[in-house]
Amino acid sequence: MSEIVILTEAAALQIKEMMKANEEENASLRVSVKGGGCSGLSYGMGFAHEVEENDTQFEQHGIQIVVNKEDAPILQGTKIDYKESMMGGGFTIDNPNAIASCGCGSSFRTATAAGTPEEC
């Protein structure tokens, strides 16, 4: 099976900077899916200090990435990038499994996992 989540080099550099700024160099990056958002599901990214029994762990660009096995099918093939613009920078998430997303860009729905939509 290919990597569940693909980090671009730009995203990895930004994550490493954030880890350093927050004194989290020894942490892993946890990528998750949770119910909520305008379209029913939303992405989560944060630092993890422990790998749980139900987690899959892999490394890209020197960053340990952790994904819960329940979230893995929803995130399979998801590309995380970091883009700079005149208005600042931010992470972009391209999930090939998403069939609908919200205008805010942080909420989505898949054919098999709809979640419960919230107001935007």
C-alpha cells in the first residue's frame, strides 16, 4: 500500500519550522479526520507524542506521520502542500476521495463517509 498521506517538500519545511518554534522537534505529525464542518468531515493536523495501538506510522522528508487506521481509507492518497501568497501562507489539502467540499476549503465529504454537516 502506498503512503496514506503525501507531504510536499514545502509542507514538510513548514511543519519542521512549526515543530522547532513550538519546541516539538521530537513529536510526530498526526493527520486525522473528524466529524463536523460545513460538508460533514474536517481535517485535523497536530503534534503527537505517542503512537496509539490503532495507528499507522510512516516517515516523509524526515517527519514521522501518524494516521489512525480508521481514518486511513478516507485520507488515502491525500496530498498536503504549503503555499505562500500575497495574503500569507497556508496548508492546502487535496484529497482524491472527497466528492464535495465547502467553500472554506477545510470541510469535505466522501462517497462512503458523510459525517454531520455544521453551519459555515
